[in-house]
Amino acid sequence: MTSPLPAPHPHRPRLAVRALIVEEDRLLLVNAYPDLHLDLWCAPGGGVEPHQSLPENLARELFEETGLTIEVGSLALVNEFHDPDSGFHQVEMFFRCKVIDGTVTDDWIDTETVVTKRGWFTRDDVEAMHVLPESLARVAFEPTEAAEYDPLTILVK
């Protein structure tokens, strides 16, 4: 029997979830480039796997990248970026989260070996760093009730 649902199209956007975790006025960020090859930092998280809810995906990704167990809260931001050369397009949903167990340490090894560095940064730190999306500091440190949308931007390589 064949599935009634269409097969995924290779050029459809990839869906990802990310966590906004602010503790003691510091935001948790990760760098996913070996030896900080690119100094681009982002909120931890990753691609959505089918047959799991968005919060389940986010909790799994956070544990893989940081060793933290989190509680997923409300949606804060939807961001999307693309690479016109390759056709890659990703839609990211950022959720406000809080840590319920664990501590960020330098010796944690990401099970997928994607994240190479992780750390807590103040708003001033974040505003001086290369982060994506550019609205990350404002959204993280100035919470609002309504989720925001960042327009489609070109992927930084």
C-alpha cells in the first residue's frame, strides 16, 4: 500500500527549532563551526524530525548539544534564511525555554558533533558578536507576549 501523503520535495524549506534561554541576564548561545572557523553564534537547537512535536524536537536537540534538560515555553520568533546558490531554505522557530536540569560545561561532546562551543553571554556581549538572526538579542532580552517574524535573509557562509 502506498502512502496517501506526497513524498518530501528536496527544495522545500527545512524546519528547525531553537531555544531562547536567559539566566541571570545571560543568553545561551552555541557555535557550530570547528575551531570557530566562522564566528557565527546562534541559539541552540536544530532540525525537526518527523513524528515528534516541536517541543520534543527542541528538548532532544538541546540535550544533544548542551547536556541540558529544558522546559519549552512559548513561541517567541519565527526566522527564515536561504542560500540562493544551493536552494537551501530554513525556517526556524525560537521558543522561550528554561533549564530544569544540567549545567553547560566545556567538556560536553555534542552527540552529532555539530556544536563546538557553547556559552552564556550578556546582552552587550551578544550585540557585539556575529549572531543570527540579527534580532536575537532584542527578542531574547525584551520578551513580548506576541511572537515576532524576521524576514527572509540570505545565509551567511
